[in-house]
Amino acid sequence: GENVEQHPSTLSVQEGDSAVIKCTYSDSASNYFPWYKQELGKRPQLIIDIRSNVGEKKDQRIAVTLNKTAKHFSLHITETQPEDSAVYFCAASPHSGGGADGLTFGKGTHLIIQP
Amino acid sequence: NAGVTQTPKFQVLKTGQSMTLQCAQDMNHEYMSWYRQDPGMGLRLIHYSVGAGITDQGEVPNGYNVSRSTTEDFPLRLLSAAPSQTSVYFCASSYLEGAAGELFFGEGSRLTVL
């Protein structure tokens, strides 16, 4: 099955600086790569996603890049703010063929924004 | 719309007891799934369903049972609880098969097995 590695496990940045979280995946047939944000005690929520026919996608201060050849994708947050403090999860959808295996998640990155 | 509703939010069980975590969605999503979240382990898929009457195993299915008799409901049953099943459980649904679209999560159910 799919295997998703996520780094770093903890990231501390100064408010206003940029943050980058990186993920690699193993299944070359994966074609959907979402990022979820989970605030303390809350449910995960989708913040941005990218499909394999696109190399980069931006939404205000967040962007995701995808390198299918190297099988890695990254989340970029610019001008970080205190409300960006949370755990971020990357995920990849495995090759489904005729079925549906669900998303495989990375282990998460705890992003800490220092005032 | 209420979205995805999970009950109970908290539960304490003794080893060997059984229980059912309820999950319901009102978005007419065909795809539903259960994940467990443990510290440092991310979200791991337990079981999923692509429609009423169809279920399949995920990454960590042992000790859990599911059924999907309606589009709306997807309960998760713990047959004989073990301390290793202490976790936070999330139900999630999606409008696209294979979860290749946004997953909508419930608020989570924190289970402690003594």
C-alpha cells in the first residue's frame, strides 16, 4: 500500500516568517494530495489540495507544490500568524483502480508560531 | 446541514466490553470511513465504505467491525475492547469515491479502555 513520510515532526517559526512542511509518498499511481489542519482538540479540516496534473496551487498565504518525478509534495505558509499554530497532515490517495482505499496520512507536523 | 455527527464524544470501557461508535452524515455522501488517531501516528484508516451494503478494511481493521445499511449511517463496533484500542476515533465522509475529494470529519470520539 501507500506510505507517506512527513517532515519535520515539529516546526517552530517566528511570526511573520515562512514555514515549509515536506512529504514523500511511495505509490507512483497516487494522484490526489490534500493537506489538513488540526487545531488542538478539534477535527482535521482541509486547507488545500492538489492533483497530479498540476505542479503548484496557491490560496492566499498557503501554497502546495508537487513533484511527481521525485514523489514529493510540500506545503508553504507565508507571513505566518498565531492562528497558523496547529498540527498539519499531508495525505495521498493510493491507486484505486476499481476500488477505493481511502487516504493515507503522514504522521503530522506540529507547527508553532513564536510571537 | 449538521455535517458528520459522531456519538459518544467520550467513553470509558473495561477490557473485554463491547460498544458501538455511531456516525451519521446528512450530505448524501457515498464514501464514509473511520480513522483512529494516536499521538505521533497520524490518522490511520480502520474501515471504509463506498456505499450502502459495501464495506472494506483499511490499514488497522483488527478488533473492529462495521456495517453500512443506509447511506447516512456507518457505525463502528468494538467487539471486545483492549487497552490498545484507547484512541481518538474520527468518522469522515466524502462525496468522491476513494476519498479523492475533501474529507469531512466528525468531532471525534475519545475512547479509553482500562
